[in-house]
Amino acid sequence: MNNILLVEDDEVDIMNFKLAFKQIKVTNPLFVAANQIELLAIRIHRKKFCKVTLNFARFEYA
């Protein structure tokens, strides 16, 4: 089973990501890093991660 590493500093986005994973029944371990320092600390201790890149567009309504 692959680990999933989420690099995100927005708590709401993290909660949405976890909720979406729960809804689609993803059981892979999820690790969250809020910045590059946390990312490096996690990567030092855990070697294998599944790489997924997501870019969410931000919309502003006038």
C-alpha cells in the first residue's frame, strides 16, 4: 500500500482532501506537510510515496 503525502498549508483544503478520501474509501496512509521543512522531515523517515500533483484553480467572485 502506497503512502500519500499532501503538502498543503491551508487547514480547510486539508480537511476537504481528507473528507474526499474518506468518501471514496481511500485507505492509504496520509501524511500532511504544511511547509518544506515538514516535507523534508517526513521524506527522511518515509521513503516511498505515491506522487500525485493536483492544482486547484482559485476563483474570485465580484
